[in-house]
Amino acid sequence: MTRKVLLVDDDSAVREALAQTLELADYEPVTAGSFVAAKDHIRADFAGVIVSDIRMPGRDGFHLLTYTRDMDADLPVILLTGEGDIPMAVQAMGQGAFDFLEKPCAAADLLKVLGKASEAREHVLQQRAMKSELERGDPAARLLFGLSSKAEELRERVRTVAQTGAEVLVTGPAGSGVSKVAEVVHLMSPQSQGPFVKRPSAGLSTSDLVHVCEDAAGGSLFLDEISAMPEATQYAALEMVEQGVGARILAGTTTDLAELSSDGRFLADLFYRLDVMRVRIPSLAERPEDIPVIFRHYVAQAAEQAGIKEPEITSDHLASLMTRDWPGNARSLMSAAMRFVLGMPEDVSQAAELGLSEQMARVERSLLIAALGRHNGKASEAAKALKLPRKTFYDKLARYHIRPEDYRR
């Protein structure tokens, strides 16, 4: 969550006391005794919230609010009001202030409002950053999510290797989206107008390899989990790569191919030939700051697929997601988002605390809600889709206190 706070008050004692309160709550206060002193900090890219007194010599809090709104209408301004200034504060709310508090304000009240404002600001900044990436218009920006430096490095690496035309080895931990990154490489390559053919390497025979190369002619052939390719096929693949097959070869693996080749468990010559251009996908554990962005995307996707309204995602929930290691990476985060949208237990440990009947009830309730969402709250159509008699369907709705009208758009 955004932790920076621009604190504006002409009373130095009040200013210092509030700054201390903010520091104890792990915020980063930037103090100013007037609008003039605060002005340079008020920018569209200010990653924080403004807290300002209304009554100040010279340019007062109203002027600061107007100036801030002109710079960035989404930058939250919380106004502090003295005794008798409530009508002024209400007026300020009408002009776009985020909230107001009476002076002296209790620390708990200030921190509560500040938490909401900071969360709102963080969401706005994240959305802007994602929009900025999307406006670049390329597949790397549209399909590879994250705002961290590691996410941007991944996108830049994909852009670079895509244009070379050389073989590419995409590596990453399980569930990190190896095949997705390979497809983005194809979409950004000179072969993008040709086919993208994806085949698992396990069990792929020499003749199968010849056929899929023909299918991928003029485009890209992605060999998924190349480490599992049979030895005979590895030799055939090396020969094809060296002779040229009319398709760009992209290979993916979640294992250490260098170690396998050094141990004699994978053809070293093929490894070195495929490893001309490598793209490494960082795990979520390496970039926890990307988890909220990716989770929000998956929640929106899951809600759209289920035909229901996106549930609210609290900052506490996002914070809890960021503390987890996610050994399954993007794949497990996607599953968590689907469970979140459907109102199912967040993780296995929570589910384990419930009895079988309770777990089944949660699943059944989720399926009923999803069906109503897909059919715009029309109970008869939802019942038909679930192959349930209408009376049985309505009995289940009553049992779970579900109202069809809540799912009409």
C-alpha cells in the first residue's frame, strides 16, 4: 500500500505531532508549513495522499484542494478542520476532497481514513501503470503482467529475443507461464503471421517431430518441457535445427537443462543450440509486488467468465497474498482468484478445517451463483443449465439465501 503522506499545516506543533503519529504507523510523512512549501510535491505522479489544514495564512486548504484537483483529480486530499469549520469541510467534500477530520483528531480516526485514501491511490497508480503498458500496444505489454522491475525486464527481454529469429529457450519455475511467454515471443517475431504450433516433448517421436515441423512452417514451433523429449528425438531435433526446418524453434522447460546436459541426461549439443537466446521467467516469490496486479487481473477474468460482479478485494487480502511463497506461481494464483470470485475457501488449510458437507455446500453455493451470473439472474435458465428441476433449484437458492435479482445486470 502507498505509504507516503504530504502533511500541510502552518502550526508546527500540530504538524510535528501528526508526523510522529504517521511514522509510528509506518507511513512516510513529508511536511510543509504552507501551500507554497507543499506545491512542488503536488504532482500527478505523487505516490501518496495529502493531509492539509483548511485555515492557513495566504493560500488556504481550499486553494490547495483546487490546485491538487487541477494537477490530478484522483490524488486524495484529506482536510483537517477546526472548531466551527464543519460547513466549510462539507463544502470541500462537494469540491472533491476525499474526507475531512476535526482537529484535534484521534490517531485511530486519522489512520482509518488515511488507510482508505492510500488504498484508493495505490489502485489508481497501478491502473495507470498498466494502462501505460497497454498503450505501448505490443503483446508483451498486453499479456505479461506486473509493475516490478523484474516484470519490465522480462517484457524487454521478450521484445529483444523475438526480433532475432534465433532459437529461444524459455525457462521458469512450474506454473510461471512458460508456454504463454513463448507465444508472446512468437507474436512479436517476424514469424507472427505464421502458425504457432505447440507440442509436448514427452513421447514425441522422430516422425511426429517431422510432422509438427511441417505444420509450423512459416511460423513457430514450441516444444513444451523439452527436457522430457526422448533421446532419439533429441538427435533428430538437433539435425533439424542445424539444417533449418522452415519454422522457428522455441523450447520451454521448468527444469535445469544445463545440469541435465552436464549429467548426460539431455543431449548437450541440442541444449547449446537451443540456448542461443534464453528468456527466464522470475517466480512470484522474486517479485511479490506484482501479486496484487496479477491477482486483480485474474479476478476480473474469472468474474467475467462466471458472469458475476467482481467481488471487492481489500488491501488486507492483497497483503496476505503477498506473504505467501506461491510455489505454483501464476497458475496457483489464478486458481486462488477463481476460488475468491466463487466464494470458495481461499486455500487448502482453510478447507481442511471444514467438514466434507460444509465443503460440498460451499462448492454447490458457488455453482448456483455462477449459473445465475452467466444467465443474468434468470433462475429458470440457470436451473436448466445445471440440469435441475425448477423446484429443486429454488429450494437450493432458499437454503443458501441466494436471490436471483442480485445477479441481474
